[in-house]
Amino acid sequence: MNYSEAVMDHFTNPRNVGEIENASGCGTVGNAVCGDIMRVYLDIDDDGIIQDAKFKTFGCGAAIATSSMATVLVKGKTVQQALEVTNKAVMEALDGLPPVKVHCSLLAEEAIHAALWDYAEKNGIMIEGLEKPVSDISEHDHGHDIDDEDED
Ligand code: FES
């Protein structure tokens, strides 16, 4: 499969890997077909600016590259601007993805949306244009880590 240099860069050297403790918003999404899972944490200040974004992805190389790029793109943006970080925007920033990997970028967009949804719910606000992604599995995995280090 032919990947762009940017995809290879974000796959081998992903940005913003990790967790944010007491995140303003945290969302987990999964693709039932390939089984890949992404979790995004957002730190959002009182002005609605995304100060920090981190992710954990259990998935393919393109899933890692797209979640890395998605977190890079939403940092410093307002919640409203973050909605413009669509899977298309993520793919463009990565100089494209092979057709069979387009759904990975969609998962990255949905992970951002799930984290924003969580933030909106926690604060009792509505974010115009935001819908809860159907792939949101946040509610099913509370208290569990993707890598479940402390449970064996
Ligand atoms: Fe499904 Fe990449 S193969 S997210």
C-alpha cells in the first residue's frame, strides 16, 4: 500500500499520544468492521479554546496517523473551529490516504466529535452542528483503559 510521507511520519512518530487527567472531554469510538478503537482527550479552557489534545489508538497505522494529525489540527482551535477538522481535512493534511483507509480518518473525526460531545454534556451546553457519533462507545468502557494495564 502506498502511504504519503506525512502518513508514515505520523505513524512512526505520532504526536500527542497519551492521556489528559481530568480532561474537559474524552470520547472513545470504534469501528465494528476492523475493530479499531480510538480515544481522544481534550483540555478546553473557559473561553472554549482547545488547549491540549491527546489520543490513544488501538488500531492500524492509518488510524494512528489520522488520530495524531487530528489532535495536531484541533489544538489551539475553538470548539466550533474543531468541527471543521473533518476527515477530509485530516486526509488533506496527510497528503491523502489509500481508498481502503479512508474510514480510518473518519474514525479520527468521530473521536474528536465524541470528546466534544462529552465536553458539551459535562457542561450542559449545545455545540451547534455537533452530533453524537454513532461509533461512540464511551459509555461501554467507563473505568477501562484501552490498554488495561492494571487488569490482567
Ligand atoms: Fe479500520 Fe484503520 S483499518 S481504522
